[in-house]
Amino acid sequence: MTATTHSAATGDDGAPMTHRQIMEALSGLLIGMFVAILSSTIISNALPQIVTDLGGGQSAYTWMVTAALLSMTATTPLWGKLADLVSKRMLVQIALLIWIAGSVAAGLATSTGALIACRVVQGIGVGGLSALAQIIMAAMIAPRERGRYSGYLGATFAIATVGGPLLGGVITDTSWLGWRWCFYAGVPFALLALVVLRRTLRLPVVKRRDVKVDWLGATLISAAVSLLLIWVTFAGDSFGWASWQTYAMLGGTALLAAAFLWVESRAGEPIIPLHLFRNRTIALASVASLFVGVAMFAGTVFFSQYFQLARGLSPTMSGVMTIPMIAGIFLSSTVSGRLITRTGRWKSWLVIGGVLTTAGLGLLGTIRYDTAYWHTAVYMAVLGLGIGMTMQNLVLCTQNQVDASELGAASSVVTFFRSLGGAIGVSALGALLGTRVTGYVEDGLTALGPEGAAAGQAAAGGGIPDLDLLPGPVRTVMESAYGHGVADVFLYSAPFALLALVVTVFIKEVPLKTHTVVTDADGDTNPDPGKDADAAARRVEAAGRS
């Protein structure tokens, strides 16, 4: 079967979209998603220079990363719910415009406070694009055919996540560009994505009467996620893990979460329909996505520190060294997607992906600053293969369980939990890295003796070291500390990947549907779009529980 016979989206003549039409529309979506995700990683190598130029401190450094991550995670469910209520095509264009506005403003920022505010705006746009990419693909393509296209989505995400630091390093190191171009660079491509999407994207619109958005629920879940991430970011640094601030923030998060659940149980159009979690597949996929998010972001965020601070490479070469993982994600997401389309079977790929992700993180937990690069490359490739098989297929099995009217909400639930896991993981594992590196440095300097220790303290200055300024023995101590510290991050991430694997084992494999909702040529839902939808939903729910 091909997408030409089962796609729900229609062309201008009312006929199902062909493979070429799908690829044209998908190209605009992938361009938009690429530049949006790129904005989250491209500044990683530019942050020291940005903070110095704008006169910020460590707190500003942390918030430039956390602000975008926080707003992206908090707004994902809202974008998903809006996709069930209004035009998906309109929403993805709005998300792109929000991202463009935030990026241009960020490039013009003259203070750290202004830049952090712009990063929040960028994060809102990224949240929309991350959620809508999955939803739009599901609206265009039947589940059985979706695998052949989901590989492109996974590869785009991987390249943008891992290639961002490489591009950011090149831009920052280029004298006639500078760090502000890290924000400007993606804007022309985002504008191109807008043009392509407007000309090629034709999506079904499930029209609703008396559309209502659960703004109270959206506010409560955003507040709960924000408070939780603020606590994870600052606990153990600005205040103790067992302190009144911790108790207040965790207590506030619990109260906000409870209020959200109460509101959602009574809302006519809840942001996250709670009945979705009565379906075993959706519930388990959400939990697995939470753990996968921790493992996935750990595997992409901390490599730049390993290659720059443990192996002394430039920002540009640091990005080049991660190519094995990019290749692994691209290969596995593409090949597994095509085989899923051919066979209709997806669970074995989830299980194999979980095994490889766990193994890759465990192997990376053994690396040190002087580990042979080919060993590290093999370990990265194993991790990439695992992530590529897991990330998109968790969304696929969820989308296969729901009616078209709840496609957006169900898709955004999985994306939300993955982003939440990644946000918590990056913050917590970043704190772990700082603690472990400090301990290893102290041990190494002590081993050098009084004179070596004094020289090391004077040279390092208690911050991120400039390796070129350190005496030979002290530099070795620093490289060893960062190599061992980053390895510990991977080692502590492995149990989360293992938990994701255990959860996926219990997901029941349901054959992928070979069709989606049928729509009129103008994108309106058929006047009687499934009078048996309630019965079908009950059957799906029963299958998920069985």
C-alpha cells in the first residue's frame, strides 16, 4: 500500500496527496523544525562570549538555556490541543512567526534580561513546531505509511540537535559574523519554510462549533512545569536540596498538578484529555517518552563539553566528532521507518532501540579523556541507532490508538513527556556534572602536591577552565576530571533508558491503520466524519487495556 491511496490530506483537486506532494509539504515542515530545534543548541558554544559581552553572570548563563527549554515544554500541550480545534496549517505558520520574532529580537538584545525574555519567546515557537510536526505528519499520512516519512523527522531532529554546537562554534569563531548571527542564521530558512508550507500544505480541519480553549488548564500545567524546572535548575546550587525553598517549590508543584488534574476532569475541552491514559498503550508510551527524553538529551547535550574540555578540541571539531551518533540516528530512523511501512510491525523496533540506547549509554559511561576515539565513535553510533529506533515510534504507536479528533492532544502528550524528561534530565545531570568534576579536580590537584595544587587553583579560578592557559600537569587533571565527569553523566542516564525499555516491553502491539480520517477537498471534515467514532474509540480503548 502507498500513501497515495491512504493519505487523509487532499490536494487542490480533492484527490489524495501523492508521495511527491507529501514530500513537498514535508520539506517545508522539516525546514521549519530544523531551524527551531537548531536554536536550542546553536548557542551552546557561544554562551561564554554572549555572557561576557552582555555583562552577565552564571545565573544568566543558566537561564539562557533553561528559559527556552521551560517555555517549550510548558506550551507543548496547548499547541497540541489547539491543533484539534483549529487549522493545523495556520498554527504551524503562527509558531514559525513567533520563532522568527523571538530570534530577531534575541539577536538585537543589549542585556542578559532582554535576551532571556527573547529565549522564552523562541521556546514557545519551538514548542509549537515540535508538537505540530508530529501532528501534521499524522494528518497527512496513514499510520501504516508513516514510518517511511518519520525517519526524515527523526534525522532532522538529530542533525539539528547535534549539529547546532558545530555551526554555532563556526559562527562565533568567525570574526565578521559573531554570536548575534547564531540567532539570525535560521531566520531566512524559517521564512522559506513559511512560503513552502503555504504553497504545499493541505490538511484536514476538524471543524468544531463553539470552540473553547481550556485556558485555566493551560495556565496550571505551565505553572506546574515551570516551577518544577526552576527547582531542578537551582537546587543544589543556589539553595540546598533539603531546604525550605525545595519544600516550597515541590509542594507548589504538587498543588498546581493536583489543581490541573481537577480542572481537566471537569473541562469540556481539556488540554490533556485524561481519558487518554485509560488506554494502556498511550499511558505506557508517555512514561517511556519521559525516560527516553532523559537519555536522549543527555546523549546530545554533554558531548560538546567532553570533546572541548576533556579532549581539548575546538568548537568546530567538537561538532565533527559527533558525526557517528548523527549517522546512527539517521540510519536507524530511516531504515526502521521503511521496514515498519513494509511489515506494519513496530514493537520489535522499540525494544531493539531500547536495548541499544541502554547499551550505548552504558558503554559511554566507561570513556575517559584518553579513550581511543574509535571506541567513543562506536559507542556514540550504538546510542544513535537506539535513539533513532525509539523516539519516533513511541509517537507512532500513540497516534495509531486515537480518533482523528484527538490526534493533536495524544501526539502532544508524548512530545510533552519527552521534553519534560529532557528538561529535567539536562538540569539534574548538569548539576551532577558540576559536582563530579569539582571532586575529580580536587583529587587530581591534591595528588600533584602542594605546589601543583596551588598552581592549579590559581590557573583554573574556580570556573570553566581555558585549557591553553594551564600548566601541563594541571591541564591533564582538568581534562581527566571532565572526561570522567561526562562519563558519569552517561552512566547515570543508562538506568533511565533501561526503565524506558522495560516499559515498552509491556506495550501491546496493535497493527497500524492503513487509513486516516477522510476529508473534503477544501479541508473540511466530511459532514458525517465517522458516526461510529465513539464505538471505535471504545474498541481502541479496550484493545489498549487488554
